[in-house]
Amino acid sequence: MPNPTEKIWDHERQRRNRKLSRAAAALGASLRDKVVPADMAVPLLESVIEPGDRVCLEGNNQKQADFLAQALTRVDPARVNKLHMLQSVLALPEHLDLYELGIAEQVDFSFSGPQAARLARMVGKNQIRIGAIHTYLELFSRYFVDLTPHVALVAAQSADAQGNLYTGPNTEDTPAIVEATAFKNGIVIAQVNELVDKVPRVDIPGDWVDFVIPSPQPHYIEPLFTRDPAQISEIQVLMAMMAIKGIYAEYGVQRLNHGIGFDTAAIELLLPTYAASLGLKGRICSHWALNPHPTMIPAIEAGFVKSIHSFGSELGMENYIAARPDVFFTGPDGTMRSNRAFSQAAGHYACDLFIGSTLQIDLAGNSSTATLDRISGFGGAPNMGADAAGRRHASPAWLRAGEQRRTQQPGIPRGRKLVVQMVETFREHMQPAFVAELDAWKLAEFANMPIPPVMIYGDDVTHILTEEGIANLLLCANAEEREQAIRGVAGYTEMGLGRDLRMVENLRDRGVIRRAEDLGIDKRDATRDLLAARSIKDLVRASGGLYQPPVRFRNW
Amino acid sequence: MTIENLKYRFDNGTPIQGATAIVGVLGSGNLEVMVEPAALGGACEIEVSTAARGFGTIWQAVMKDFFTRHRAGDIRISVNDAGATPAIVSLRLDQAIETFKGQRKT
């Protein structure tokens, strides 16, 4: 029997202390309390990051730790190498430069938006190894199980000398990352836009943070969720009318999440006009897990919305949010507090409906945004667009969807989340949204993935909505009916033209497929006049001047 | 960029009365549709000029469905397309025929 006192139980703490000693030596007198001058960022990183370390570099949907990302590309690859990067989002060129420079070799991530094409090229040349592509919640969860960061590089609005961080409205992923790192003997470094004597509120307690670096430039924020109403088409208005009348009103959907895009922006802008004219105010869309979409302003002002919890903030919406604390989650300082992990959990467990767009849908209803030349990842959609099997509380919408499912698949009474895929049958350049086989299969083969990267699985989808109508997959008896229901709303795509006309008419008679006219919607009413705002300027006006859109969205 | 010209003719429609109508705009992803009266013995002739080549089968299906919906005869339709999706094409055709008949809802 070994003597228990001989076994060492604090290797990680000892390693952390060695790193901190090296940092103290490298920084010398330049370190004051926890504050490191910007020009010492590289020596600091070289002191606290060891070869093979798991490094979480904060890059979120909106907020980017861009100064620290640049600093990391400047470390000596002879000292710092073989890093295993953990990132919500691969957004900046520097995020991929690390692999070409020989600093990092593996990445586990969720979303790669702007770098998707370059990532695919680098995978093709074996320049980067992808551990797995996750959903946000999944990646955060692994930070607490088998992918705990050794070093976290995060971004905040301001800090004091003791390391207390104020993240402002864009708290986003910071709490999840810092908690996982700080409590497992990792090192937390924050870049901040400014040093202050006292932070407006403490978003991250100072004793979870080891170093703060005042960044020469404020961190980058992407206005990812702003959609100009001027670009919403009449077809999108028509689809939004069908969503409101054929799904939201039908099920009485009160708690929901909207995916990003013009399709859902059109729904938001139809709430105070079309939905109100149907008498739906107070009966639908009161509680949301949603980023502060500027296109929500008219609905909020009309009193449609009771509550919105956000994953992150949206550039230009800060003053509007601060002036509407009954709707948004705000701190004692008045500004919003967002939290991606909690909002994702809310979307998963507390919302009755998710609606979003996609690029491709197959005949089983599986959908994917993957194409062979782009590895774009998932973000949060798979969590939003899934029926949470762990949910137990009931709501009218959830129960009704469950009842519909049991008409085809008898079983013990339980509810069902509504998961709606909303697509035009053709995208720009006549790319069909409906395909026999998802590009995800080819991408999986090319990038050596164990399974095709499916965004939302067919068995999670309840409705597919196109300009041709709504297919209710809950009411399909078997795979063949399901296929014909999908073909029946697939328009003039090859999949749509290949429909069995008799079966589709039968499905329509049964209400499995519902066209605009079946819902009492006259297509000629689908004009842009129905939109509560037809331009960014209209949104500013609706907000009473509180919404301050980024320059690129101003054309006046 | 070469333009593709497609021609369709549907017989046995019901002659409709109206005045020449133009709807839509020739902007990217959109199209312009003109409907004119024409003595065609009850037929409907459609000429499409499109910048997107190789979609003849889809145009054929869209036009056939359009004719089935309205069965409008003695008209000539000219379509000037800048890459509109079939959904937009159908919507504009429906708008054009209603405008031609002078009863388009506003």
C-alpha cells in the first residue's frame, strides 16, 4: 500500500505557480497589481503558455479578444507550440495564422463564419487538425469535463487594478470560459478597453483573473444580428405571414427563439402590423431568448414583448436596451448583461419554438449549412433547433405539438418543441435549398469527420416553411409521407418537381401541407407595406432616436 | 454574359380584356414583366429573356402552372429576367395579370 501522503495531488497548482513566477520575472517592474502594459503582452504569453497547452481564445459571435489574438501570433514558436486551441468562433485571420506559424496544431470550436473557406483549404492541406465541431453549449460543457483550458485569453470593456472585469452588454462567453479556467488552476488574461478605479459593475470577480492588459484599440465587435429592412423581399413577407398565421397563432407560441437572417427579421417586423391585425398581441411572442435584434424595436414599442434574454449584445442597441429594463436583462449600472451559456440553455429548455433558415434540406428533413468549400460549423442552432428530451414542464404550444405527434406515433403523453426550418426553395444564383444528398456528406469525407455535419436532424424538425407552403412533419405517418410532404413545399427544385402529385394533394387535404390560400392568406397582400419598418432609419425613428446604428448601416 | 431567349405558347385559354401593364424592376434577383393584348385566337404567348442560362425546364414548369392558374388567352407576355427565383417570377406574373385586368389589389 503506498502511503497517501507521498502522492502529489496538486501538479496543476504547482504548474500554475511556476508559470506565475516566470511571468513575474519576465514582467519585472512593468507589472503593477494585475496590470500588464500592452507592449509586454508577448513576454507574458511566452511565460504562461507551455507547449501543448489548451488555450481558450475568446472570440464570440460579437466580441473578439483581438489584441490577444494578435499577440499570440507574435510569440516565439520555438517556445510556444503544439497548442490546442479552444474557441467559440474562428472569426479573425489571426485565429488561423497560428497554425501556419507553427504555434498551434489542433482546434476545437463551434463556428467559423468569416474564416470558413480558409479553414477548409487548410484542412485540405493538413495544416490544422480539427478535434470536433461543437454547438456552443457543447463546447462550454467540455470546458468543465475534458477540455478545461490551461490558459484563457478573454476580452472585457474595463478592469480595475485588482482584475475585476466589467464586460458591459457583451458579456457573452466570458463567464463560462473564466469559471472553467480559474477553478482548475488555469491562467486568465483579459484585454480591456480601459483601466478604471472602480468598474461600473463586477461581471467577473477579480480573484478569478490573473492579468489585465489595457488594449491599444477597443476590442472588435461585429454587428452580426443587424438586418436592414430595406432588403426584405415580398417573398419573405409572404413567408412571414404564413409563419405567424400558420404556426405562431396555430400553436399559441409565447416563448421562442429566432435564428439570424432576413426571413426571421420579416416576422419580427410583421408582429405590430399583420400579427396585431389578427388579434395576436398578447397571445404570441411574449418571451424570447434572442439577441437584441434592431428589427425587434417596433414589436417592443407596440407592447408585444414582455421579456428578452440575450446571448450577446448588438452594436448600436446599447442605449435603447438600457432605456427598456422591463424587457431586457440589465445590471444596477443600467447596461445589459448577456450570457451565451444561459441563453443557449434557455433556448433549449424554456422555449417552445425555434425558427431559422438553412442552406440545404434533404428529403428526410435533415438540414445543413456545410458546403464542400466551407467548414462553417454550428454555433447555437443545433441546441435551439432540437427537441430537449430532458424537458418536463408543460405549455400549451408544447403540448399541442406533442398531441399532433401522437396521432402518428402513439406513446405516453409528452410535449414536443416546435422546430421550424424556413427557406425559399431557391437561394440566390438559383441554388436549390432542397437536395437529394446534403453536401455535408462530401465534406465529412473530405475532412475525415466521423459523421456528416448536420445542423438540425430531420427527426427534430416539425415544420418546413417555404414560399409554397408549410409542411407539418408531425402529422406524417411514415418516411414516405414525410418525403412527399417535403417535396410538396419544395417548389420548382428538382426535389419539388419530382413529387407524387396525388400523394401531395392527399397530404394537403389532410392539412399536412398548407398553402397560403389554405391559411386564408392572399399572396397579393404580401407587400413591403406590411413591414413595421422599411429601413434602418425607420428603426431609429421607432426607437425614439435611442438606436444608434453602426455607420455602415446608415445611408442618410 | 449571354442572354438566353425562351418561348412558350399555351393554347385554349379564355380571352381576357385589359390594357398593357408592366410590373417589377430589372434589378439583380428581380424581373420585369409586360402583358399586352394580342389577337392569338385564345392563346397565351410568353417570351423570356434571361441572364441565367440553363433553367429552361424550370421556366417551362413555372409558366405552365401560371397558365393553369389563370387560363388567360389573347395576351402576349414579355419577361425580362435578371436572375429572379421562381417564387418571384410567379408572384410578378400574377401581379402583372391582375394589373392588366385593372383589378390588382393595392
